[in-house]
Amino acid sequence: MNINPQQIDQVLNSLPYPIGKDDLVQQARQHGANDQIIGMLDKLPNKTFNSADDLKSNLSGLGNLGGLKF
């Protein structure tokens, strides 16, 4: 999987918080997230994220990202 952590960081920092998972995916698409990033966001729990750091913490916890670090 070819995911650029800088691109993810840019997308996550541009989102309005708090944000739910469905709105997160929609907003990420509007901010130019590629299909790989959208696929990763789809694996997040269905909850409200209060900040980019909250979201990054949840992303880092996904086991199949190959050790993605922010």
C-alpha cells in the first residue's frame, strides 16, 4: 500500500472537528484524499473524532497499515 503520511496529515488537519466517520470520509474526498486513504478511513470505528490528533491516534492503531506513524 502506497500511502503518504504527509498527504494524510494535510487532509486530516484540513477537516472540521468534531467529525463523524461518514462526514470524515466525505470531507476527505472533497479535500483530495486518494482511494488508498479513503480505504484506510473506512476501516476506522464508527465514532466522532474530536481532533486531528484523535483521528491520527485511531489510524495508528489499525494493525494493517504497516506501522504508519504521524
